[in-house]
Amino acid sequence: MSSARITHIGGPTALIEVAGLRLLTDPTFDPPGRRYAFGWGTSSRKLTGPAIAPADIGPVDAILLSHDHHDDNLDPAGRALLDTAGTIVTTVSGASRLGGAARGLAPWGTLRLGGLEVIATPCRHGPPLSHALVGDVIGFALRWEGQDHGDLWISGDTVLYDGVRDVADRLDVGTALLHLGGVRFPITGPLRYTMTARDAVSLCERLRPRTTIPIHYEGWKHFREGRAPIEAAFAAAAPDVRDTLRWLTPGEPAEVDV
């Protein structure tokens, strides 16, 4: 298969159909309006609901869960879907908390799902020394027979740091789903907890993907960079980075050459 069908549902949530499997990333299906606490005085309000209701998702073979302990990556409605998936792939600590069908991967660990290889990639969900606040997070690279342009990579919630730069050195990424938004909280001032638009451009200069798809950049109060700053940053980049940018319309399946 040289294509994947990707449906961005909203926030970090996407349905990825590849290699005969249906994979759901970071399920978030709560309606907008509620405020959620993330710990240590940080919180946020959800502004936008999902483009597809959970009842309309259909069967899911696996859930790729970057982390289970923040509600903007796994909210109560999303948590209710966990029992419907054959496998949940998440962090080692998250698998311990979730139990059941959850399988934990440390960074650079691998797992086979049918004809698909899942490779966990490093994340640091905040500034140096923030692990006590933000906990464990991973991204996912997907590899299967018949890819023409390289791995499909979901960055997970992370800032730009050496662990993420290592992805460019260790993997051949053809399609990158990047969690952006430049997250900040009033209580922690200028500190960032996810990549900015400029970080995305810098990373893509190293990754050289064929396609770059922004996700998890809006829909919550704590996101500080929406679509316009991302478009501006890529428009100012060199053509081999600028031309990789692709937007998905939430709720509409898109065929992506991989």
C-alpha cells in the first residue's frame, strides 16, 4: 500500500487506515465547554468538539495513545472507547495504569500489529526538568510493506529537543503528523509545552518529509499558535519545507501518499 487514509477528528485525534488496520490516535470526544485540570496549577478549557461522534468511528483495531494522564489527549468520552480496541499502545507507565489490552513501549521500543511495525519515539512534553509535572509521553512511527516515501510519524506532545531531532537521524519519515500549538500556561509564564510553528519548520528542515500535517494546534484555551502562525512560518521557509504542508479538514477522510 502506497497510501494511507487519514481522518483528523479534532485535537490530537485522528483515524489512520493503513495496512488493513484502523488506528485511532489520542481519543478525545468530549463536547466543548468544560475546564480540565492538568496538575500543578495548570488547567485549560476545551473550545471545540470532535468532528465525528465516537458512535460513528466504527471498529478500531488499535489505539495509539501518546499519554493517558492529560485530558486533551484522553478525555472521559475517549477513555470509554479504550475497551473497544483490540490493542492500546502507550507509555510503559500508562500501560501500568490502564491495564487490560494496554501495551507499554519505552522510546525506540517496537511492537507488531499484523503487518504494521509500531516504533515508539521520544517526547519531552515541556522544558528541561519538567518531567515531574508532565510525565511520560511517546510518539509513534508506523512502518509497513509497500511504503514508497518512508515512515508515517505522529510526533506526540513534545517540544523540540534532541530526542525529537534523533527521529530524523534514525528514521526515514515520509509523512509527519506534528502536534503543534506552542502550549503555554499562565502559571508557568513563557515556558512552552509543545512545538511552535518555528519549531516545526526547523524540525522539517532536518526530517525532510514529503508531507507535513499539523494536528493538535487548536481547540483548547492553552494553545497559543493556531493555523495562521503555522501557515506564516511555512510560507517563509525554503520551498522543500514550505511545499510539504498539508491541512486536513476535520471529519473528512484524506488519502495521503506514503
